[in-house]
Amino acid sequence: MRTPRLYKFCDGLTEGVIYFMVVFSPWAFGTTQDWSIWAMNICGFALGALLITKWMVRRKADFRPERWGENDSTPENSLRQTVTPQTWGTYLTIALAGLTILTLSYCFVSALNRRALFSTPENRFEFFNDYVGWLPHSYDGPATWRISWTYLGLAFFFWALRDWLLGKHPKDSLAL
């Protein structure tokens, strides 16, 4: 099956953004300044948008790209189901995706459910009474929002990198 044009475009753009991030991050003061952190966050959000677009193209076009580590000689619907390292990898991937969603949910809920706001000039906390005590909460709302967005960008980077690394380039498929 031919690769859809939009999928090929998104995969190439993903490659470019990943290369940019790998080269730019150490040169941008190790991504410790606010401007460089937000540059990496925006790149991570772009990778997330590209990944979601690739997922939608796969679903709509019923396209399954060739992947490294897939064994084409074994039939998918065999009568005898055995647990192989590939199925363990699938289970671990699902567990990792669940943990990613759980961690991001925890961060964003704690940012929404702020307990206090830290005032740097006065060096004190301003407490609020409208938080829900049994939910995760933060003692510095703006700082928690910043780190939550950074974690979201990192999660998008990780999952887009994983998807891109597992995919075979068309030249690799012909060589085998």
C-alpha cells in the first residue's frame, strides 16, 4: 500500500522538528532560560499536533506503516495465541501511555486546584479557601502551570520520537 501524502509530509516534518530540538536545546543555554524552555515546549506541541495528524491519517486511510521489529511471517489471527516479547512490549507501551496520561492529569489538576499563591517580593504565601483538599493541589499556581505545560511538551516529544523511530523509511523497506 502506498504511503498517504499527508502522512509522508507529517513524518518528514516530525523528523525536522526532532533534529532541530536535539541540536538547538544544548545550544540554547541547556534549555534553562524561560525563552528556550518555551521554544522547546512549542516544538513539543508541534510534534504532538503532527503525531495526532499521523494517527488520524492512519485511521482514515486504513494505513499501517511498516515498523521495525514486526515479523511479517507470522499470521496475525493464528489459532494458537502465545505471549511473545512483542505482545509484552505492547502491554508495556499501553501501561506507559496510561502512566503518561495519569502524570499529566495529576499536574494539570494540581494547577487548577491551587492551595496558595507565592508572592516573591513579600516572600510569603497567600492561601485560598476554595480548593478541594482531597485532590492534588499546588502551593504556587503559576509555577505549576508552567511545569505542567513543559511536561505536556515533553510527553508529546517522547511519543512523537517513539513513533518516528519505530517507522521504517521507504529506503529501509526496499533494502530488506
